[in-house]
Amino acid sequence: MAVLMEMEFEATPEQYDAVENAVDGRGNPPDGLIAHTAQDLGGRMRIVDVWESPEAFGAFAEARLGAAVTEVMGADGPQAPEPKFTELHNAYSG
């Protein structure tokens, strides 16, 4: 069953873009990602994704996202937020 994944963290849009470029989500989409969105909240970013499962997001975070965040934000960057998962009835992208 697909899940909605939500999280917020301190970052500028430029920092988010640098992490996104390092991860290469568009050119090399992670396994299990159905859809990705990012919203600038003025000093904080809000991410709302649809994933095949929480485990698929966890594998991506461990294999690719964590290293990209450390590369951009440094080892002393903000702590990784706990994602919130909500089970969905249906999800697809066009």
C-alpha cells in the first residue's frame, strides 16, 4: 500500500536545490518513489512525497539522501527530521 511521507526541516530553497542536485532525483529516481514535492516555508522546507512504502523511503534515505545532506549541509547540519507516514487508499502519477 502506498504511503504519504511528510517532513519539515530548516533549510533554504538553495540548500534544498543543492541536495536535490546531489541526489539526482529527476535523472535517477529512487526505487519506490511515486511523486515528490517541496514547499518553501521561509527558512524551512516542507517535503510531501508519495512512496510505495516507508521501507522504500528508508532505503533511499540511507543509501543516497543522508550522504547528499551531509555533502551540502556539512556534518554539523540540521538533524534529519522524523518523517510522518500516512497510508493511502490509492496513488499514481501521470
